[in-house]
Amino acid sequence: MQFRDLKAQYSALKGEMDKAILDVVASSAFVMGPKIKEMETAFADYVGVKHCVACNSGTDALLLALKVWNVKAGDAVFVPSFTFFASAEVVAMQGATPVFVDVDKDTFNINVNDLEDKIRQTLKAGKLTPRVVIAVDLFGLPADFEAIRQVAGKYGLYVLEDGAQGFGGRIGNRKACSFGDISTTSFFPAKPVGCYGDGGAVFTDNDEWAALVDSYHIHGKGSDRYDNVRIGMNSRLDSIQAAILLVKLKAFADHELTDINKVAARYTEKLEEVAKTPVVPEGFCSSWAQYTLQVENKTVRAGLQAALKDLDIPTAIYYPIPMHRQTAFNYLDINSNHCPVSDQLADTVISLPVHPYLSESDQDRICDAVSAFLKR
Ligand SMILES: *Cc1c(COP(=O)(O)O)cnc(C)c1O
């Protein structure tokens, strides 16, 4: 059994996919070209924002947003401690200081009360200027952007939505990747919409910021191709990946998002009595980048993981080490960055196989195995 079955997806899409890839090969337009514009328009339309700029990864997308806002040494950027490393790494890459915020134990997303506490503590210490909050849509569930906006507005912070796992999620009728002043996503193969390699995108309604991202992602280009007006990066999406993503987006919107939600609903129905199942608040919709249970403690989790492995059921631990305990961030003062819920989650979470092509018999086999172990 696969954790996320990309081969099953390819089998389902093969005819269309092979043609899309070979068309780009035949055109020889490998870098930029018409496929990129077509893909950017399709993704901006799907999300419901004015601009999408495709780039080389979700990490670069975050970095490009921070460059647009000139985030630099002396700035504080608030980041949830329970996330993938890249959400915080980009802050340090810009020379700014990540300030870690705890998360909510039900949604895994940033805890807005702790966000305000950490902003106040930062202001009181008087060493850093609060600039940005990076809110992550963890495991596919949008963060609570209404509450985040209120706090951000009060302290004059930009909101950067890290939608690397959130693409396809919703709050009411609004889609993920439209909630930030700038929002980003990742097209890493295992994300809700993945390409066949690395890829990412930046989304915004702001014309000026979109133009800056466009410049930064191609060596700080100006209007004249060889007059570069700022120091940028080489972070283009390959045209082949754009063609792949157009096929993937269609399948995602047609049925994959619905199908994965069916899998998640069935899991919750069968497992809510034996483990803490993921909470999706009223009015929110997840795209299920992960389906993550919480069990009693680390020992139970290790036992469950081993028992499932014996039955050829793969699982994963996202994430075993919160940001405030990462070796790379040892240089920060972790005492003032205390995040107890993130610490607890790191010991108790376990993610089950979840994807739109998971058969009902496999779903049942997984649920039966989890229940049998946890009921013991
Ligand atoms: C995957 C991921 C990223 C980075 O995306 P890449 O495309 O791998 O660079 C950033 N943030 C979160 C929350 C992610 O899950």
C-alpha cells in the first residue's frame, strides 16, 4: 500500500498527461512560454485572486513574498512552531528573526491568542520590529484567517498565507491561497496538487506586489531584459511542470478533492471512538494534505506505527520536532519561544495514508487495523 499513491493517479490521467508532456517537448518552449501564462491564469481563476506567479518551489514562493515586503535583519516574523521547516527557514534566509507561536490542539493551526502574546512580548523586549505573520494551512485546513487578520491589523503586520498544504481548502466560499495579503503554495509531488518535481506559486490581488514577484523570480529583471533592476533569484517553474499542473488541476477540481474528502469522512466516522480525529471547524473545508490522528503518547504511537507496518500499512510522523527545537534554530532563545501544544503534538500525531485513489477496501483495512490496536 502507498502512503500517497501517485502511480494510481498517473494511471488514471495517463492519456492526457503523456500528451501534455510531449506537446511541451515538441514545442521546445521549456522555460517560460505560453504554458506558464496558461497555468498561472488557470490557478489564479481557481483560487479567485487577480495574480498567480509560478515559481520553482513552495519555499521560493515564501521567500519571494518576504522579498516583496523587504523583510530583513531586525524584523520579527511570527511562525507557528508546528509546521514544515521551510515556513520558518525562509525568515532566517532573509536575515530576519522567526518568533515561534504555539498552535491549536484541535486544528493544528496557529493559536491566535498565543500570536498576540508573542507580538506583545516582542514589542516589550524592544529589539525586533514585528512585520509579518506566516499562517500555515496545516494538513490542508485553512488557518483561522478572520481572527488572524484582526490581530495582524491591530499591530500593523502583513499576513502571509503558507498554503503549501492548503490548496483546495475553503472557508465559506473563499478558497485557500486567497486569505493572505500574499499567499503561496507548493507543487511538490505529494501536496494536494503536485507536479512531477519541484514547483510553487505566489498569489496576490496586489498589482504592485505581483510585478515585484515577477521581477524577483527572474533575476530582478526590469522592463529591459538585460537591465536588471534588483537582486533576484532564478526561480521559474518549468513549462513541462506547468503543462502537468493544468492536467492535475482539472482532475483535482473534477473529482479528486471530493474523493479525498469522502476518504477523510469515512476515517473520522470509523476512528473517532478510538483516537482523536482531526477537527474541521464549522464553515471550513480541508483538502487533506494529511489525515492526522492524535494518540495517547509516544509509546502508543510507536506501537501503532509498528503494528500497521507489519500489515504493510505505511504511516508518517508530521512533525516529530517542532520549530523551536530544531537544531538550526539553536541560536534563538527557546525559553521565550515556549510552545507546549507543539511539543505535545510532536509526540502524539500519526498520519495515515490518504489520497483520492484509496479504495474503500484499503480504507476499511486501515481503520480496522488502527481500531484493533488502539482498543487493546
Ligand atoms: C512543503 C511545504 C513547504 C515548502 O514547499 P516546497 O515546494 O517543498 O519548497 C512550505 N511550507 C509547508 C507548510 C509545506 O508543507
